[in-house]
Amino acid sequence: MAEFFVLPVTKQNIWFYEHNDLAVVTRGSADLRVLGAERRDKKLQLFFERYAPGANIGDEPIVHDSETAAVVVQGSVELEVGGQRRRINSGGGFQLLASSLTG
């Protein structure tokens, strides 16, 4: 029954967004916005994230079955996944496959 409530809102396969169209998913002291919130069955979650110095997403990790990828546009971020911690500087990035986050 729970599967019924997580069905995609749309079957559309192409979207175009302006900054103000992104769905706001703010957590902790970070400003998180997501592209394509209408489709929960997609394989890649793409966020526009803005952090003030020292900001974070809070104590609870973000968990989902999709892939995540990011490029640091300005400054640097520290990321901890699966016991690994890395600092990523401007121009660098990361990609996390959903299968790499289990086990």
C-alpha cells in the first residue's frame, strides 16, 4: 500500500527549470533545492545546495535509492559517506551510486 503513495506525480520525461522553480528541501542550516521533484522514480537526484560557512544538513543523513552527483562551484565542502570523509574544493565534485551506499 505504501508504494501507491510514492508513485510519480507525472510521467513527463523532460523538464526545464528556473531557479525559483526548484523544490525547496531545506535541512539543518543549509539551503537545499532539488530538480525534478515531480518524479520519484528517477535514477539521479540533482540538488542546488548553498551553505554558509560552518553550515551542515543536520545530524540525520540524507538517504534515498537514487544516485547523487555534485560539482562544487565556489568554496569547499566536506562530505562523509560510508565512513569516508573528503574535502572537495571549487571545481571538484563527487558522484554516489545508490548501490555504493548499502552494505
